[in-house]
Amino acid sequence: MAEKDVILKEKVKFVGYAKFNDLYSYAFDWVKGEGYKIIEDTYTEKVKGNAKDLEIVWKASKKITDYFKVEIEFKWRIFGMEDVEVEVDGKKKKMNKFVELGIEIKGTLVKDFANQWNVSGTTKFFREIYNKYVIPGRTVQMEEKVEKDVQDFKEEVKAFLELTGKKQIVL
């Protein structure tokens, strides 16, 4: 069985005004642009009067080598999203108001994702030796790649919200 190590968890929180469709498209395109295969695992929408609560889960993966793969899970939780008109630079714009928008990002490094070293007890033993003595430096490089991708996504989303939204809080 493949070994999965969670390398980094990050969060983005936002309260304010932004265009949800633009944010969603920007984030999706950024992940695809980084070479990840992405699927939308969950999309749940609950309507409460004029507001919506959304829960979206994306699962993205990218093969780095024949031995290493990166998996990133994105959990979007949006509470109280309403369609509103906001005045920006003297012009009315249609936007969404968020009581809270949160994205949890979890980056995982997967070793031996194809289970090539999991055939027998002997190959499992050699995999342990390989991991401990042959490739520890490469493993550190791959962990840094996972960290970088997770942090870059977080910073890109924060920058997008700061540029296009009217923030009350961005964390």
C-alpha cells in the first residue's frame, strides 16, 4: 500500500464581498495550470432565504516521478453567500456577500503510489531501506514541493480576493 504523509495544512478565511464564480474559476484554473488533475468530489448547496451555504471538495493529484505523487485536497465552506450590488469606483457591480468563506488546503506526499514495492514482504523490506537510506534527500525535496504548492495556492487566492473583492477580513 502506498505511504501517504500529510505535509502541510493551510486555511484561507474571508469575510466581505467578491464574485464567487470568478474566484472559483481562478482557483480551478490555477490548480490545473500547475499540472494537477482535479476532480470535484463534493458540491453541496443549501438555500436559506436569500442566502446559500456551500460545501465543495476538490481532490487534485500530480505525478512527480514514478515513485512520488502529490495529492492536495481543497475543502471550501461558504456560509451566508448572497447576491448583492456593491458600488466600486462610482459604478454598481454585482457581487456576492460572504458571511464567511473558508478554504482548507491539505497537501499530502504519496510514496510508491503504484504499489510497485508492495508485492511481497521482501519488496516491502527493500522499500523501507530505499526510503531510509537511498532517497531521504529526494523525499525532503518532494515535501518542499508539496509545501510550496499549498502555500502558493493560499497566497494566490488571498491576492485574488484582495484585488477583486471588498474585504472585511482576509486571513
